[in-house]
Amino acid sequence: MKSLSLLFASFWMVAVAVSQTTSDISIIPQPVSLEKKTAHFVLNSQTKIVADAKNADVQRVAGYFTGQVKKATGFTLAQAAPAIKANVISFTLNRTADKIIGKEGYTIDVTAGGVHVAANDPAGLFYAVQTLEQLLPKEIESKSVVKKTSWVIPGVHITDYPRFAWRGLMFDVSRHFFTKQEVKEYIDDMVKYKYNLLHLHLTDDQGWRIEIKSLPKLTEVGAWRVERTGTFGTLTPPADNEPRTYGGFYTQDDIKELIKYAADRFVNIMPEIDIPGHSMAVVAAYPELSCTPGTYHVSAGEKFMQWGNGTFSALVDNTLCPANDKVYEVLDKVFTEVAQLFPFEYIHMGGDECAKNFWEKSDAIKQLMQKEGLKDMHEVQSYFVKKVEKIIESKGKKLMGWDEILEGGLAPNAAVMSWRGSKGGVEAANMQHEVVMSPNNNVYIDLMQGDGAIEPPVYKTVLLKNSYEFEPVPEGVDPKFIKGGQANLWTEQIYNMRHAQYMTWPRAFAVAESVWSPKEKKNWNDFIRRVEDHFGRFDMAEIKYAPSMYDPTFEVNKEGDLLKVALNAQIEGLDIYYSFDNSFPDRFYPKYTQPVLVPKDAVTMRVITYRGKDPIGRMITMPIATLKARADKK
């Protein structure tokens, strides 16, 4: 009986291995080329690693891989001599560069005898490791040992390399402060999807987050505010006697540590010092830098901007004064220290959403305009940007700004990050300036990712499909001026790391595929299949993600005195069930097939999606009053 049991166990292990290797492979972002093989490799406790012992970068990449493997499998993968050929995973730098794969590309060959990873540079090996981990079962993402005797890697030949060199995520650590450890966690998550640029938004109205030793008040005052919890823009203004205890900042040693941590994972960090608008934290520390004399405090999330239909103005002056020479002296000190800390070639100076209504009232600004021949407030800001560019270039760096820096005349060498759609990027590229595409309709991942009835409220929605439709090179633009693209996570309404994860994933999957994979390889339905597989990986890793793609969105119109509601599924293959009688629908309730009229006296509409017999979406309760308000706006 014992031998029969062993025979059955062996047969079961082989069956599991075969089923794993024949299942669809789910790699994000999609590789340039993937060819499936019939053989497969079984990683076990006897597997060895072959890596160049004399190359520290190759050793680091191999160590990164073996560390993850040990965490999930318990296996210690010892290094072996190059002569060992069986049951090995080898990491090799090409002796003769493969021009096709470039600096960040790689090849992977998986056979029954082993796995061979090759690249021209260590960065390519590192990205190969991310793909290799995605070829392993989802349990490889576990933070603790999973009891499996073998781990199957399907037989493949992969050739892969990025479409763009700039593959970025922006993390706003100003509106809410995230610790050094949390930033490291964000880096760890982003590199799994081959992002290579972390844009840190370090300053804003709600906090100054980087130590500037020559200007200590920037962190002594500017890094702290009154704590508030609620909806940003509606919070109670702080009283004078309330303690300023919420916030924090990164010391220069912290920044150096983060830069080293990122560099070990082939990520550059770009700092953003957002000026001349978004500067409440600065003028709270140094009020003499404002055009408007007064006493200022770091914003706690209260309303101080008035937003209209495409227009805005400030209720409190949150800008630096372009007519004040001391402003440029302070900025020279700031950028001197920032440039010494960050090796990356660009410094981002913001330049966005600068309210100019207080400038219009300033005698100093009027005198500046007369002296410099400036015709309007856009030219005043352009004057400021050009002065800042000279400061940044004097530190050996290049200036980048949001697309508002085009207004009034673009600084001579500035790079533009286009966020208000693609228009600014097109204009800058046509002027032969470098551009990073970051249009808010596709890649602003702080915005709602489903209907406002169920998502944390923000003013606008960007669905997963909107993110997947992101195309970094607008039609008719010379692609040589498009450096790449990035997604932006603003954190006005993001209070903690779990919510940051929820807002980032899965939309950052979509953006990763847009900036890495060939345009012609993108396929929405296949992408969704792979996303669902990666949800399983995130479950193992205990990383939060949004299931919003399973929920429908609501479109409402009036039909006579009644409301007509259309429910739009975000992905194929789902059934939608609904109720108007205050009960909770399941698959035995009415199934949505066409727009429905809301009964005259209904108070709520409840909706849920199913895949076959299983609920997959969240139960959405939509107040009829909300539907009526939406219809009235049309």
C-alpha cells in the first residue's frame, strides 16, 4: 500500500506540473516576444544559481532573486560553478551586446535542465527576474514559507525590452506624509512591473518634506500642520492655538538611503519642488517670500482655492513672489542642496495651478512687468520659470515642469510633463523640447476608478480601461521627443499606505504595459485575464488593490418625469442584477439587459455583478436622489 501511495503521489505531482505549464502565462507588462515550449523546469531545494562572482551588480540581482525565492519556498539556492549545467538558474551578461534588446532588455530560456537569463546590462537581468517571478506560481509572492515540494516554471523563450526609457510613477508625499519605509515598499511594488522612475512630489501647500540645512524653518514650520480627517477641501481651518503635530520630513540621510535603495533596484528618483504656486508651506515658514504681507499656516486641507469652470483663483495667496529677489536667493539654496542629494539629471519645479489673482493686486508685480516688458500674468510666471531654470542649470541639472510652464513662453531648455491631456506635450514636442506624457484622463491614479456611488469620492473618474488606452506618442508627433510616460498618485484624499495601494493597482498595471510593451501587443481582453491572475499574486503578497473593474458605472437620463438608468459593465462576461425595493439583489433578481426606468417612488437602486453563479462585483447602493442630481446637471 505504501508503494501504491507513493506512485499516486508521484503521478499527482506530475499532473500538477503539467497543468501549470499548459495554463496561460500571465506576464505584465506583456513581453515583446514569448514562445511556449513543451518542457518545463522544476525549481526545488537542490536548484543552484550560476552568476558571475566578480560582478557586484550581477551578484546583487541574483541575490534579489534568491531572497524572494527563499522567503516563499524556504529553499536556499546556493551558487554553483559555471560548469554545473543541470538544475540551475544562470544569470549572464552577454559578451557581445545584443543591439535588439538594448540596456534594459533581456532573454529568458526555460528548459527541463534549467533557466538561462541573459542581458547586456545588469538592469536587463533585473527586469528578467521580475518576469521570472511572474512565471513561477503565485505563491512565490508570499511573505512566509509555503509548503510545496516543487515550483514549476513553464518552458518558454522570451525576448523582451522596453518601448520607452522613462517609465514613471509619481508619489505625492506632501499632502499626506509617507514614511521612508513606506516609500521603500512603493518602490518594491513598482519594480515588479518594470517601472524605473519614482517622481517624489516633495512640497506643496500641505507640507515641505525634505530637509534643507541652510533653511531650517522649511521643515521646522513647513513640515507640520494641524491634523484633520475627512474630505480634502472641506476641512475645518486650523485655529491659532491648535498643535501642529501631523506631518514629517525626510532628513538628507533619509534621502540618500532612499536613493541608494532605489538605485539597487534600477530606479531613479526625481525630486519635485513645486513653485511658484502650491507654496503655502514655504510662505508659512518664510512669509516674506509672498507678494501679499501677512501671517500664513500650512494648509490642513481647508478650502483656500476657488475652482470654477476651467478657472481658479486663490482665497489665500499661496504663491512665491516673482518680483522679490529674496525668493531667488532662497531657491538657489534649496536647489543647491537638492542637486547635491539627487543624482538624477532632472529636477521638477512644478509650475502648475498657480493662482495669479494676488499677483494682479501687487505693486511689486506691476513694477516688475513695467521693468521687464511683461504683458500679462502668464509672462510673469514665464519670467519666474526662466529664472528658476538658470538656477537649476547652474547646479548641473535640467529643469522639468508641468505643462503650464508653456504659458507666457517656454524656458529655453525646459522639459515638459504634459498633464492636462496631451496638448501641452504636443506643443512642447513640436518646439523640439523633451516631453513626458502624463495626461490626467488616463494616468491620474488618484481619481476614482469606478462609479462615485462606491469609490472614495474625488471629482472625476479614470477607469482601468481609460488607463489601458494611454498612448504616450500623440498622432503626428516626432517620437524622439517623447521620453515616455508616467502615472501620478496625488494624495489629498489618501491617508495611508493601504489606500495608496488600492488607488495604484491595477491601473499602474495598465500604464506599465503602455510604456513597456509594443503598442501592437496590447489587447484589452487578454490584459484583463492577466490582471485577474495578478490579483491572486497580490492576495498572496497581501497588497491591496481595487476590484472596481468588476463594478458597473451608471449613466442616467430623464424620460418624461422618470429617470432612465443605463448600467455599463467595464469588462466582458459579467451579468448585472438590480433591485429598487431596498433589498439586496443576487442572481435570482432581474438581470440587466437594457436601460431601465426608475419606479416613481423608489429610494435606492442596488446593483451587483456576477460571473456565472458567483458574485464578483461589490454590492452598490445608489440613492435615487443622486441619480436625479446627475440627470439635472445635464
